[in-house]
Amino acid sequence: MKFIQNNSISKVKVTLVCCVHGNEKFGKKVFDYFLLKLEKFPGLSLLLANEEAMKINRRFVDIDLNRSFTSHKNSKLHEAVLAEKIKKVIDPHSIIIDIHTTKTRLKAISIVTNLTTDTKKILKVVPYKEVAYMKQGFGSLISQYQSAVSLEYNRDYVKQKAVLKKLEVIVTSLLDNKNDHHRYKTIYKSIGILPLGIKIPKKPKDFYHLAERDTYVLFPRHRAVKGFKGFEMKKVSNHLYLK
């Protein structure tokens, strides 16, 4: 784990969390990009989380780190120990942006575990419309903080140089306390894990609509992977204006 801060005086603090999963290499690009410019961002902290998993190019060493922040507290498993270390270094009053990549066919999805004023402040500067509200938390890093968003990027989309520039705009807007860019969002709320008996077509898009249940599927799988076919969601709003 590496944790680096710009401790210059700033009214707002932002923490970029990178590589919670060791095989999501875009996180390292984000870390390196902002590390080179860190002196330009008073109040910004950078966390390179799971270096051991990065070394072996795997999602995790022992267990999924992003499911370990509310369990395994007394375990000696690598990610269980790491989760406790991470909670000690991140300022709980900081704005948290957790960087991930996934197989989504959208450019990116914002995931939140609450819809408080603090979290909405982040969403207002994120240029991606779809928001997944995962109230259950599932032991994730962002579930530990009041003001936190996970940005789940398309694996091909992150190859574009403009993606890092857009992330820089997000970080700068938050540090400068500007929040008027992208107020309209489509919000889906998780109601649980999709039952395995539900049929999903091949190559489905995220938020695939299950007409017979009037629900939507986040991270849908045609065939179950380790007993998982996706998260079942209800659409909260199609065009919500964040106040």
C-alpha cells in the first residue's frame, strides 16, 4: 500500500483510491498521472491499495478487498489486514473516489452506497449519467464513508487519453468546491443479487431490462460466474435533477 498526500492548506480534501483490485491496471495509470501533478492539487491524497495483488496481476491475493471492509476484522488474510490499514490512513472527512474498471458497455457507471448531500456533490461533477445506488454496501470501501463514489470505467474506454483529463476535471471541481456541471442522473437502486434462474441474453448491456419483473440488471452475466449473474435493480429516476 502506498499513501501520498499534498498537505498544503485546502478547505476540501479528496482521496483517489486506486487498484483495490490488483488486475485493474487503469488504477495505476490514475495514481501515476496525479502523482506527477500532485503539487498542483492542495488537499489531494493518493492511495495505491493492493500492491501485492498487482504484483501477481490478480484481482486479490486471498479474498476480495472490496468485500472486506465490514468483515474478516480479526483475520490474518492479506486483504483483511489491508482493509484495516486503509481505514486508518483515509481521512473520514475526505471526499473518496474509488477507481475501478469493468466489462460494462457504458463509458462509466457511478456506484454509491448513500444519496446524501455529500455524495450528490460528487455526482454533480461526474460526466456519466448512470448511477447505481447500492445501499447494502456489500462490505465495499465506499460503504465506510459518508462522501464516496466508485467510478466503474469501461475497460476499452480508459484507453482514451481524454479519460484522465475528465477525471482531473472531476478532482479539480471538487477541490475548488464547484458542483454545477452534471446534475441530471438516471438512478437505479439495488434490491439484491439476481436469482440464478433468471435468463439473461448473450452480451447484455448494463441495466438490462427484465420486462417480466420490471427490474434492471447491473453487471449482467449470460451464464453465472461463481454463482453470480448480476445485481437486480429498480429504477428510481430516469432524469433526476440533483439539488
